[in-house]
Amino acid sequence: MKFDASEHLQGAEITSQQLTAIAVAAGESADQLDQNTLALCFQVIERLGRECQAHLKQVEVTLQS
């Protein structure tokens, strides 16, 4: 595996860990959060999901070249 692909896989792993932590925290405390805070959590989850997808897409591109 090329170095660039390895870097992007590590980035995807870190991002997925962050995504999981926020999703778990939001899920566990959803009944205690106001709607604006919960909406912010979902926005962060969405952003991290897009970052993870971008890392994985870059791995595909790197491995194909």
C-alpha cells in the first residue's frame, strides 16, 4: 500500500472514531438536549461522515494510480 493511501486510511479511522463518539453521546443524551444542540450534533456527524468518505475516496484514487 502506498504511503498516501495509508495516511488517508488513518484519517478515515480517526474521523470514524470521532463520528462514533459524537453519535453515541448524542444518542445517550438526546432526551436531555434542546433541539438546537441536537441539530448541531447531527450537523457535526454529517460533516465527519463526509470527511470519512473523502478519505476513503482518496484511498481508491491513490491505489488506482
